[in-house]
Amino acid sequence: MSAPLTIAVGADHAGVAMKSTLRQALEEAGHSVLDMGTQGPESVDYPDFGMAVAEAVQAGRARYGVLVCGTGIGISIAANRLPGIRCALVHDATGARLSREHNDANVIAFGARMIGVEPALEALRAFLATPYAGGRHDRRVLKLSPDWTRTP
């Protein structure tokens, strides 16, 4: 993976096992991890954890975020509600790489019921190793900013 970073991780009850595996891989790669929960299988609400990770990235306490819920859909929607967060739900390393290269994604989301652990680990490595390409992508990414207004 890349040079040591601080990375926030979070999951609901459906994603807690995968989050634990991803956290371990991040720590073994030398990254600092902010674990925003949850820690067990008891039913919890995914928006709470999506928002907690997004807030850590938005505030600069973490460079990137990693989220996991059952499908990855709900938790990525929750994270994307915060200005400046570009959370990409991915299912493979190609999607992870392109989310960084083309979209400057700063949070990655996985569906624990949709992707296996090995593909998730491969995608996480690709996400962290890929720089944003800039250039022709800049104007598109800028349109994702909260102060952009669409003109007819």
C-alpha cells in the first residue's frame, strides 16, 4: 500500500467482520486507523457510521475513509451527504482505481454481502495506491463541490 496515512474505518453490524479484516491489513501496512465502530453483531444504523467516517475525513482527522455495510449502498449514501466527501461504492480493484484516478474519491465503501474479502483487500490496495489524475477530470470533480451551481 502507500506511505503511512491515517484512515478512518466504520461499519454496521453486517460489515463488522470485513471491517476488522480491512483494519488489520491497514495496520499491517503501517497506517494509523481511526475505528469509528461498530464493534459487534448487534443491529445498528449504518448512517451513524457512514457519517462518523465522513466527518473524520471532512475535518482532516483522516486522509481517507473505509466503510462497510451489507450492500455498501446505504453507508455510501450517508457518507456522500457531507460536503467534500466523494464516497465510491466499489466491487473490484478496477472500480477502486478509477474512483481515485477519475473522481478523487476520499472514501471507499464495500458491501460485505456483495464482495469477498480478497477482492475487497485488492480494491483497498488499489484505492490507496492510485493518485488522482486531475487534468480533464478537474472540472467534473469541481461540479461535485457544494458551491457549484448548475446553469441551464
